[in-house]
Amino acid sequence: MQLMSRPAARAAAVLLAAVAAATTVPPAAGAAPGTGDRSSAQEYEAWHRADCLVSHTRGVAEWIPDTWIGRKEVELTGVLVEERKARDCARQTIAEFRAYAHNGRLLVDRHVEYLDPADGDSQRYHFSLRNPGTDRIDVIDLVEVRVCISGSLAPAYSCGESVTVPPPGLSPHLPTGPALPHSAAVG
């Protein structure tokens, strides 16, 4: 085995550092420590199938740690997509997102994305779910994602299976689907 000369080793170290710096994504300006760490992210995908419409959303949920309190915010980035089987399908695709604390028992925030058929068959989104509570125990420990459709045909509002997204490293034994505490109405 042949060892590298000092200049060659130094050049290799500089090259390695440059490659590492070029492939590392820095956190956004003013972001909390750790927000550029993709290890805090979880992928998700939720579906709904109806007679004339197949809809789904997929994306990434990234838990943003608060230096003092814990996981108080989750950023969600993704796309909402629909495939219409008929042009006269009078339904709208909706994605619902809910953030929970206390092992999925306390709803702390929610967000709804609507896909208007006039705007095309897909829409990108980026938003945050936040917990306004100040207690350390009120950290967001679960995000629920589900795709729904609404329209004038019966049923007027229906949803696919709920997908639960825990923070990375946690695998809580939580109920899924209709057992989670939420109403079917979008408000």
C-alpha cells in the first residue's frame, strides 16, 4: 500500500471539505438551530378514490425544534394531485392536515389545502403547523394527513384513510383513521 504525500493528502482534504460544503443545505436565514437537518423529516402520502376522481397528496413533514421547549412547529412541503376519470366530475379535492400534542390526544393546529380544477390537476404547497402552547409537554408529537373530496354528488363530503406521521425516531401507538378526534366538516 502506498501512502499519499503531504501535499496530496492536504489537497484531498481540501477537496473533501469542498464537496461536503457544496452538498450541505444550510438552514434558512433566521431559522432555529437544526432546521436545515433533513434527519428531522418524515415522508407521507395519503389517497382518496371516488367514482370519478382519484386524489392524493405526498410530501415531507419536517419537525422544527424550539431550542427551549421542544417540537413546536412542523413544516409541510408537498403536492396535491387529482386524476379525473370524467370531465363532468363535480367534485373538489381537499387535503386536511392536523397537528396533535399529548400523544395524539390534543389538536393544536390544522390546515386545509384546496385544489381548484380550474387551476390544473396538481398544486404545490408549503406551510407550517404550530403549537401556540408554552408548556414543554405540548410539543407536536403527531401530524395527521388525509385527502377528502367534496361536491354535489352523494356523499357530499368523504375522506380517504388518515395517515399519521410521527416525528422521526418516535413510533407512538396511536389510533388511526376515524378514531382520531376530529370532525368531518371543513371549517
